[in-house]
Amino acid sequence: MPFGAPLGQRLEGRRCVVSDRLEPNFIEQERNIMPKIKTNRGAAKRFKVTGTGKIAYSKSNANHILTKKTTKRKRVLRKSHMVDKTNTAMVKRLIPYA
């Protein structure tokens, strides 16, 4: 049995054999398992999905070397911004379960 597989399940390729060996007359049945999509961990740390489904992100250039930047520029950088609709599909592919 592979590491991390639930008790009573045996993974074979893309099939999962489920058995209940606790019962005296146990039955094995096969189920097809859909492959899971991996979340891009870098994107998951940078983007958040709002309640309306838009994707928010933080602007860069707000961490250091702030003395030469104007107050207005630093104030704008503090706010979160929304991903443009042309890039939304690409970002949603990177964070499918967000």
C-alpha cells in the first residue's frame, strides 16, 4: 500500500480498489479517481481570491529603499490590487482550489 493511502484502499495507476475487510463477507469495488491538480505554491502565496471571485495581489517595491519614494507612491503600494481580466484565467490555473 502506498504511503499516505487511506486504510482499506489500494491505489493502482488511476484506479482505486476499496475494500472493507472488517466485514466477514468483504466486497472489493473499483472506482476511477480523477487526477488532482497541484497548486503552484509561489502563486498561492502571492494571490488571494476575493468573495466576488476576483484575484487580489500586493504590488512590489514597498519593502525597502523607501526614503526616495514619495508618500503618495508608498500609500498606493500599501493597497491590494486586482489582477487584470486578461491574466485572470492564467492565475486561476495556478491556484485551482482557491
